[in-house]
Amino acid sequence: MHVILEQIINGLTIGSFYALIALGYSMVYGVLKLINFAHGDFFTLGSYLGYTVLVFGAALLTAHFGLWGALTAALIFAAVSLALVGLIVERLAYRPVYPAGRLPAVVSALGASIFLQNTIMVGWGPRFQAYPSELIPNVHLQIGGIHLSLLQILILVMSFLLMGLLYYIVQKTTFGAAIRATAHDRKTASLMGININKVILFIFTLGPALGAMTGIMVGMYYRQISFTMGWNYGLKAFTASVLGGIGNIPGAMIGGLILGVLEMLGAAYISAAWKDVFVFIILILVLIFRPTGILGEKVAEKV
Amino acid sequence: MAPLLNIEHLSISYGGIQAIKDVSIHLEQGEIVSVLGANGAGKSTLLQAVSGLVPISGGSVVFSSEVLNKVPAYEIVLKGISLSPEGRRVFPTLTVEENLNLGAYTRRKMRDEVRKAKDRVFSLFPILSERRKQLAGTLSGGEQQMLAIGRALMSTPRVLLLDEPSLGLAPILVKQIFDIIAEINAQGTSILLVEQNAHKALGIASRGYVLENGRIVASGPTSSLRSDEKIQEAYLGGAALRKKAAR
């Protein structure tokens, strides 16, 4: 019983990584109908920027602001940097090709992905990099017989706060309603006085910033990062957004969490070597039997 | 005095086809003006051009002495022109209230005004108040039409553009919608109405225009349009009327 609960918590941890990355895919897809293949690399770049701050700036930052200060600085630095990178990529790689249709934009996204990946490789080298090991005190707690590390609790709390914040913005504010309206019908949204370009810029800053923070959490959790990791995480997060219903923001969160838990349970009870296979079997099954995903159901429009 | 909305020698072409050719229409403060025409006559294109959704290739749209030709759609609302589009185009996955709030998107910081505008919409369409928490996609066709008009009113426009408000509605609902359009006008909003239902459109308006293949082929006070034989024939079921009279 405890084992299964622990596996579910492990699953929720990696699931929240998938969910936070999936949000970036889903927001962009919702508004632009574009699968932003560079999004996984935003995540990687954020992870590397956080790594650099923590490795080279930690001594200085920790001396002045303490451990939590250093961590916060790394998160903010990576998030702000990636928000800028997101804006630049949108401007240079996507905006010029929007008028040409959806396929050129997808090709351009793949190009942006390759470019970012190689830039990271050139900047930090092709080897794995290791996150500092004693960043978060290695404290283990036992709650009702379940083992939890302080790091894991921290990651879960932060992920859920970020998801809650995004959920609030998108579902409860008028600007969020504007984003959803734009995703549904751009022309009519502009009749409401919504500036579509502002919505696009917003999602291209928020998505990459969330991805960057996730990159740092993944670095702290697994300790090891590589310049190619965006591909694997990106693909799984994409699966999560399809599972939840692509373009649907609560769907991306639910899809990510479900995927993480299924992956962990599959790894624990069937075979760890096959865990990626479970994920992609889920993708295939969803695409065959419920291509709209869990929450992507269409409300019938009356004519 | 110059008219509130003045469309002068407007031409619109897209995809190599000229959809609107040299069309001039004006709307005075407080008026209802109807534009009649069959499917594909260019009625919707006309309203979309005024709203900034389709580019204008010739002529001009002037609203209270400001040229709107190059103004993007999202700024037209701010100027005081609001469109209730053909086919209603409510946001089906948003609630009725969220749809209305988006209608007042440009004034979202002015909470009191938004509340006032919403109260007005709810008094015009009480059913929307009952359904405020419901998803717009679950409304009936008539309710969606009310929502589309209500949403357009949320920006308290000086000119309301209505594109086929009777489309696909049962006669009793059409009557209800047109009664409310008259009431909106009586409250001071000028209305440019595009319709296929010529009886209703001429019944409510002071003046009318007839659009055929992108050109104005007739215009004038509604009384003179109604007595015009060609218009009776083409839009008012003239042949049927005469048969009835002969019997």
C-alpha cells in the first residue's frame, strides 16, 4: 500500500513537470494552431541557465541572500531570460511565416528547435552537466509511513502553485477569457477589441517562462541535465497535452499529471525499461479512440 | 451636418473578386437603416469592412468625421462601432457572462460602466440573466442571437451593426428580436441592419438600400422601397402577393 502511494507521489512529481511543459504547448496550439516544437528546448535552455546561476553565482548569492535567495534568483533569471527568448523566437521564426499557413510554421518550429539545441551544445558542451548536489538539504520526511524528500515536497508545492496561478489567470480573469476567446475564434475576438498580437506575445512569454522554471526543477530532481533532454520531455509533454485535449489549459495540467502517474506505476509494476513505451502507447490510443482528449470535447454550435 | 457613419464609394475585392463596388451608404444619428440583398450580394462583407475585418480597396468609411479605413478591428470597438456578426459567433466554451464581459473588453477597467452595460443587456434580454453561468454553446439559437446582440451592446456603441439577426430563427423569435432592436434604437443607438428578411428589415427602418452583386441598385425611404415593384418581386414575394390580390 505504501509503495503504491509513494509511486503515485513520484508520478505526480514528474507529472507536474510534464504538465508545466504541456501548458506551453497547449497555449500556443490553442491560439495559433501551431505545435511549437522549440518548446522542449526552451525548457532545456532554462535548465542550463539555472544551472549556470547556481554553479557560478551560488557562492556569491548564497552569501548575500541565503540558499533560498540563490534558488529564487536562478528561477527568476531563467524565467525572464526564456520569456525574452520566446518573444525573439516568435518574432524571428514564426511571425514571418504565419501568412504562409500552418505547415511552414511547423517546419520553422523544428528549425528553431534544432537551432536552440545546438546553441546549448556549443555554449555548455555536449556532455551531461550536473546540478549542485547539496542545494536543498537532503531531508526525508515520513508522513503516515510514506517517504518524501524535502526537495520533492518543494517541487510539488511550486508546481501546483504555478499551475494554480495559470489556471486562475486563464479561467477567472477577463484577460484569460480573451485568451480562450482568441483560441476559439480570432476574428470575433478582435471584434471584442482584443488585440490578438498581445495575446500571442503573452503566451510566448508565459509558456517559455514556465518551461524554464520546470527545467530548473528537473535539474534539481534528477541532478543531471543534457542538451538533448528537451526532445524527450517535449514529446511527453506534447503527449500530455493531447491526452488532456490540446489547446485546453486545464486539460494540459490533468493530462500531465495522469501521464506521470501512469508512467511511474508502469515502471514500478510492469517494467521500468518500458516506461517510455507506456507513454507513447497512451498517445496512440488517445489519437485513435479519443482524438479530442479528456477535456477537449467540442460543445455543439447551434446553427 | 455630416452623417454619423458615412460609407463613400466603397470598393472591396479579395481573391481577385470584387465583392463591393462603389457603394455609398450613410447613417444619421438615431436612425435605423436596412441593407437588403440575397445571399452573396456582399452585405456581410460591407459590415466586416466597417468593422475593420476586411481590407478596403477603394473609397472610405468615415465615422463622426474620422476616417476608419486603416483602423484595425480591435480599435474600431473603441471608436464606438460594434458588430453582431452573421451566424452569431458566440464563444461556445465560455459562459454567457464571460461572453458579455468580453463585449466590454475595451472598458474592462471601468467596472461600474461594465456593470451598467450588463444591467441594460439583462433588462433587454432577461433570459440571459437566468443563463449567465451557462456555457454559451448550450443556449438555443434564439438565445445565442440575443447573446450576440447583447455582447455587441456591452461596449455601449454609438453605432450597432447587425448582420442577419433573424437567420435561422422561428418567426415568433424573429418578432421578439426585432422588437428589441427597435427598443435599442429608441434608447439612442443608431443601427445599420443587414437582412434577408426584407419584410422585417423594411418594417423597422426609416431608410433602406438594396444590394445586388456588390452594387446598390435601389435606395430610399422604406415606404418608397416597399412600393417599388421590382423590389416587391425580388424580396417581398411580390408574385405571391399579386396572386393573392387577384383571387
